[in-house]
Amino acid sequence: PQRLQDAYGGWANRALADHFRDYAELCFRHFGGQVKYWITMDNPYVVAWHGYATGRLAPGIRGSPRLGYLVAHNLLLAHAKVWHLYNTSFRPTQGGQVSIALSSHWINPRRMTDHSIKECQKSLDFVLGWFAKPIFIDGDYPESMKNNLSSLLPDFTESEKKFIKGTADFFALSFGPTLSFQLLDPHMKFRQLESPSLRQLLSWIDLEYNHPQIFIVENGWFVSGTTKRDDAKYMYYLKKFIMETLKAIKLDGVDVIGYTAWSLMDGFEWHRGYSIRRGLFYVDFLSQEKTLLPKSSALFYQKLIEKNGFPPLPENQPLEGTFPCDFAWGIVDNYIQVDTTLSQFTDLNVYLWDVHHSKRLIKVDGVVTKKRKSYCVDFAAIQPQITLLQEMHVTHFRFSLDWALILPLGNQSQVNHTILQYYRCMVSELVRVNITPVVALWQPVAPNQGLPRLLARQGAWENPYTALAFAEYARLCFQELGHHVKLWITMNEPYTRNMTYSAGHNLLKAHALAWHVYNEKFRHAQNGKISIALQADWIEPACPFSQKDKEVAERVLEFDIGWLAEPIFGSGDYPWVMRDWLNQRNNFLLPYFTEDEKKLIQGTFDFLALSHYTTILVDSEKEDPIKYNDYLEVQEMTDITWLNSPSQVAVVPWGLRKVLNWLKFKYGDLPMYIISNGIDDGLHAEDDQLRVYYMQNYINEALKAHILDGINLCGYFAYSFNDRTAPRFGLYRFAADQFEPKPSMKHYRKIIDSNGFPGPETLEKFCPEEFTVCTECSFFHTRKPLVAFIAFLFFAFIVSLSLIFYYSKKGRRRYK
């Protein structure tokens, strides 16, 4: 009360402890019959240090550190008096429990050294241990405080130590952004790294204070003051903290008896005023009624309480079963190792070895050998790659051609026949060992977006001419490689998020032109299939209870996937959602297709190929300006309880199944290939267990989509082949010029050999063994009448010779 503050100077006066005892007695007497848990004081650290030392909080006294330590001393004595009062006078009849709410942070060592670890211990001692050790251990302050503070820290008498020790029936813990981080003085971190890890703090308290019962009496986070009811950030922090509490109970054996979310409703946040909100219920401070409206966090917390935690969801349980016999099991290497150095000696000159004098080779002038025909075995880089692929047991191998290498000038005025021969040898060798090559014509990579330099300088995909050049390039590739390649990708993962509308417009026309070239000129003879591969990460509403977030998620999906998918697999035009959104904002940069162009583009596919890596959450509220997309008015975020890779890519297996179903709903029951799916590992990781987990669960979600949802899934391709061409993504590690299989490669091979995840009740399928296809035989298959005619002529020729020979011999015998 202000009167006590004015009369005594607040908690700086020891006499206030008796007044506090009298106040507590009044409360126990009036309310004790209904109250079973009592907290004497909330966060004495903040009261002592920021109320009386720094002056940042009420009563705002900017005293010396000595005053702060004195106030803490008096608070401890006051708390002990109240506890003893309840223990002797009220506990026998009321049966309640009394404690003090202590706030704390968690701290990680900057380096894993003994010094850093001791500094972490000191940091916790100076905040939590300052009050916890006297109450829960021995009635006195931590040794680290006494050694560092010397005369600044008051002393307890022996009787006071006994009086304070044990004055808590449970450990009441407060943990949150303000109490644990924002009001933590920097010098109390002792140059170590704070962390919002509640689980580690609970385990430390359990070990440090003799396994007490812990009641989390205050925990939560905050959102911006402008955020209304869709408080996704708060909701996911709440989920994280409760999940960490559950892990501490189940996995670490910590005795946590309760959890309390902070806070019930939005309000005045002291030194931060109305700039943040922390309530589960939204309050419009400008309205007269001040109506309480539940936020997404309140609905989430309600559901969690009903379930008493996080019970396993049926849809997340693994499924047993197998894929079809002709399912494509593939591996991806976007940047295939191209080494055209021939392994054979190719110099046509003749040399003599000067054995007796110079010991060197002496060229013989005027003498050259006949030029030797090149063979695929001459390319030494091909066979090692083939061997690794065979070791993996894959049936398909996808890689991208390098347009700039094949046509340096962007047209056929200069063709690199050596590179073409290398690619031809690569695909023919794959076919020879019964591995189906899947070839992408273009991959957007640096430099020059994967385009020949001349085309890049002329505007790249902004220039309509690039589409025509691409069609001619595609024609050359079909002509040179098509007899060996049965699955073509025109463009692999064109990234829509950094592409202009005009570039996307020309890119779609380029794909369509290439598809029609194949369809009209090569399909009959080569009998292959061709499509485009789109990146299709799943977009999930951050707040599952929010209609706004669902609309936002659908909008982002249309801009990310539908932009290129709808013209090809759908209507032949851009998504209505996309054009309507842009028109509402007076953005008329999205081009229009003519009717002829719509007919040109629509239906230019033989299958739907998608690359999928992760799932992104989207929210309609602006929380983090860095991750807020003003263009689409969407906030991207992640669930902080999700598993992440070293590059912070979220591992969300169920997102794959959702995007497959979304594509089926949008574009019908099309044959689909998951053309690329993978995750990074540590730069020097040899045991890539994260990738093993990733592949196991993502492939299982693909199986669910096929068996449970009826998705016409034709294949799965893991990314990536090796670390040499895709560092940190490979199933093979590359070190000291050697490839070594990681655990993920062996695990993937096991899945391939099992054709999925067969269980005891899975019906065994008989899959006939596939044999190598003779690609050269296509010449004869397409010219059967000619072959038959030649065979007839050959047969007639043999018969004629036989008759001539027979009658000539007979005539000679008659003559004799």
C-alpha cells in the first residue's frame, strides 16, 4: 500500500514484514476455506532489483545494488513469517499449501568449457538461486553470490537460516519473456547465452533443489499490441512450453504438478504499456463494453486441456503397406558431374622414346595414326556414378542438362558435341544397367539463371525470344538423347517467389512449345512422356481456428503453385484468386493470354511432377516485419515445436500428404511424381539420422496418400545423390576424392527393396522382374513394313542362290 511505502520506505524497512504477516492472516481467515494454493509473493527478484536498485518498475527507486540486496533479504524474512503463520494456525483446518513464485531464465554456455559452465551456474544463482537456495536448501545465499558480492550481501543469523529453510510446500516457478528475459540485467548473464528452454530449467531445478514438486504458476509469451484475435505467435509459444513441460515429466522424471498460462486477458503491461498483448482473451481498449473475445491461443489451450496434453493423432501414425510394382524409386542430382576428359590417349602423333640420351619422347614428323573413334567408356566420370546408383538399388535417376554448355550462344550456330556425347553416354549407360534416366532441360541456377550468357544478357525470360530459343534447344535434346530418355522435365522448379509476371508468362509459353515439339515430332518414335516440375511446399494456416488464415493460406498456394500449374493442368489461364487479388490493389502487371495461347498451354503435360521439402505457416496478422510479405499481406512463421534442419528447414511430413491432396482436388486424378524431396544435414555430419527420420516419415506420408487417399502416385525421388554436387544434402558423403554411403542411403535402399513399409498383414505382391530395354530397337519397331520387305528380299536372295547352286551342280553331273 502507498501509505506503507510512504511511512516505512517500502520493503527497504524490515518492519514491513510484520505488516505483511498481519495482511496474510486476514486473507487466510477470510478465503482459506476455498483456497488450496497460496503464493506469498510474485517474483521477488523483480521487486528487489528493479523496484529498488534499477528503478525500472514500481516503486521506481533508483537505489544502489546494496539496497536491492537488502530488500530481497527483507522479502525472504517476510515470506517465511507468512509461511510459519499458515503452517501453525491454518494448515490443520484448511489443508492448503503455501509457496513463493520465483522467476528465472535459462542460460547456455557460450563455449563448452568449465569456465563457461560455471558462469552459467553463477547466472542462475544470481537470479533464481538468490531466493530458492535459502528456502529450499539451507537458509542461506548461494556461495557464488557470497564470494562475488562480499559486504553488499546481508548476512542471515543462524536462527534466521533455520526460520527461512523449508518455507515452501512446492516450487512455484514463473517463466516468460518479461520476467525471464527482458528484465534480466545483462551483467547477470555473465557473458553467456540466454535461451527460452523451459525443459532444461525444470530439469536443473529438479537436480539443484532436491526433486521438489514444481508448479508452473506463470508462463506465456506476447504478441504485438496491434494483433487482434489471431495470435499465432503466442499460441505456438504456449504449445512449445507445455510440450517441454510434458517432456520434462515423461522423459526427465521431473515432478511437475501443474501449469498456469499467463494471462487471462489483455491489459496494461506496466513499463510496456499497451504496446504488447498477453491475454488469452482479446480486449478492445477503445470500446465502452470491453467485451472479452477468445483468441486462437484460448481455443488451442481449451482443446489441450480437454485432451490433457498431446495424445497421438491417428493420422500421424505410420502406415504399413507397399507401393505398386512399377513404382519409380529415384534419386536426384541437379548438377550432375560433367567431366568430358577422355580416359584414352588421344594424340594422333607417333613418338620414339630416346632411351639412351634424353630419356624423352621424340615426335616423328610427318607420321600420324588413324583417328580413333570415341566410346562411352572413354568418359571416366560416368562409370563411378553408375556404380553408386546401382549400389543404391534405385530404378530412376533424375538430373538436369546444362543449356549453357550445350549451346554456348543460345542457338544451334555453335553446338558442343562433346557435351552432348557425354550426356548421350550417361543416359545410354543408365539404360544399360536398367536405370531409367529422367532428364530436365532447364534448372534455374547461377550464373545467369542456367541460361546461355547471350540469352541472359538479352533479358533472360523477360524476352519472348528466349521461349523460342528454348523450344529449339529442346528439339536438339530430344533428337540427340530421346531414344534413351523416356521421362522428360522441361523446367525444374522455376521459383515463383522471385520471378516477374512477364518472365513467368514467357516461361509458360516456352514449356508449352517444348511439349508440342516432343508431342508432334518425337513421341511416336520415342514413346516418352514430358511435363514440368513445380516446387510445391505446403502452406498451412497458422491459426487452425481462423477463417482469415485459411484464406491467406489458399492465396499463397495459388501464388506459389497455381501461378504456373493452373494454365497447364487447369483452365489454361492464371488462377482467378491471383488476378482478383492483384486487381483489388490496382496491380495490372499480370499479362493476359490470347485464346490461342491458352489452347497452346492448356494440357501440356503427361504427368504432374512436384518438388516438396517443407511446410510453411501463414498468418494474417503482422508480427515480424522481416518475415511479413506486404505484397500478399501475409506473415510467414513456423511452429517452434517442429523439428528443424541445420539450415532451419522445418521437418513436417504430413505437409506432403496435404499438398498431394490439394493438387488432386484442384487438377483431378492425375499421375503424380514426387520428383524431389530431401533435407540438409550438418556440414560434417557422417551419421545423418535427421535425414533417415525425414525420409522414413515423408515416404510413409506418400504411401498414405496413395493407399488411403487414392492419389495416383507413380514415383518418389530423394534429394540428393551426393555431397559433391549438393553439399549437406547428399546420401553419399564425398571426402578425400571418395564417395561413402551415409546411413540414409542404406535406409533408402532398404525401403526400395521392400517397395515401401510391408507389415505382417501386408499381402505379398508378385512383381515380375524388369529387363533392360533395347533402345536401338526402336528403329526397327517403327519401320516394321520396311524391315519385313528387306527380310523378304534377303530370303528370296538366299533361295535364288540355293537354286542356282543346286541346278548348276546337277547340270555338270548330267554333262559328265
